Amino acid sequence: MLVKGWMTDDVITAGEDTTMMKAFIIMKEKKIRSLPVVNKKGRLLGIVTDRDLRDASPSKATTLDVYELNYLISTIKIKDLMTKNLVFVRPDETVEFAAILMLENKISSLPVINDKDSLIGIITQTDIFKVLINITGVYTGGIQFAFSLEDRPGSIREVTDVIRSYGGRVASLLSTRETAEEGCHNVYIRTSPLPEDKLRGLVKELEEKFVVLYTSKDLLGEVESRRIRIPG
């Protein structure tokens, strides 16, 4: 999947002479954590984050009064706070590559720029989560089976044939060799929900014929209510 299919292209930006106070207000109103800084031609100059603004804010222990604090914050420009050495991604690069860039650089979003260095979008960790949900098919299939299968042609087909024989519909299928034993690959198959009697029979047959790492049933009905309530 490509970045251009998941990025936000209606990007909220600011000019380099925007004040720190104005940046605070924009981020709070728009509920965003980073603010790209561009020039009048739309070329990306830098990015300022909510952390940058917090770090630049006067300490609560300051002796300045409220009027002096407001004046100070209203005079600081984000061009003096923004990060100029930017990590970026191109629209035709993969979402997986964008995730690596975020992970390795410990950042939560990436500006998306074209070959003219103009800002055309932004992709965030939330967008990456949406991609994960999409490719795993969790909303359409609440049961996931994990297998350690021989790394040979036809091994996955043997498993899916058994699943289909019980009326199971494959919602997604993922495979990796990175965490698998030598000569094997780990395969994760998500299926549509099944009646309990069929699910028990399916699990029994799968465990008899293959190496099943786990079977997990996601309780999607609990998404809204899944909270820890601590007595006050």
C-alpha cells in the first residue's frame, strides 16, 4: 500500500512567522500534534510539534507575571522552534517504509513531499494503525489462527482448504519468515465468525494436521466498553 492512499492531503500548516501562541491555538482547535511550516509557495521549511511548544514554554516556577508570560509567548515565532532537519516520505513510497521511518526516528508523523519539495500531505501513526486494521481484516473476521507451516508450495492451501470445509471465509492472510523456525514460515489467517460447534471441530482438525501456534477470538463487541474502572 502506498502512502498517497492513506495520507491526509488537507494539511493544516503555518507560516514561519506564526507566533508560538497562535500555533498552540491551532493545534488545540484542530486536535493535531504537529504543524508543518511552509513558505508562501507551499515549500516545506520545517515542522513544529506540541512537544516543541511545551519545551519552549516558560516554567511554572518563573517569576514573570501572567501579562509578561502572554507577551513572551506572543513574540516567539515558530521559525525559532521548528525542526529543520526533517524526515520525510514520498507519496509513491510504501506505508511500510513510512512506518520504518517513524519507528527508527522515534517520531509520530511524517510530511509527504513531492519531487519539488512541496508539502502535499502528512501521514501519522494513526494512519498506520488504520492500514494495519485494513490489511488484517479484523472488522470482517473475528477469529485469527496462527500456524508454523513448512516453507513449501501448497502448505497454505492445505490449511485454507480445511477452514473452508467448515464454512469459514478467509478475511486476510499474512505470512512471515522473520520470526519462524528454519525451514518454516509463520502464517496468520483471519476468518469470518463461525458457530461454536463448527469452530470447535475446526480447531480440533487443524491441531491434528498442523502446528497451530494459537487461536484467538477478538471480542469486537467490547470495543466501546473496554475500560478499566477504578473506584474513586
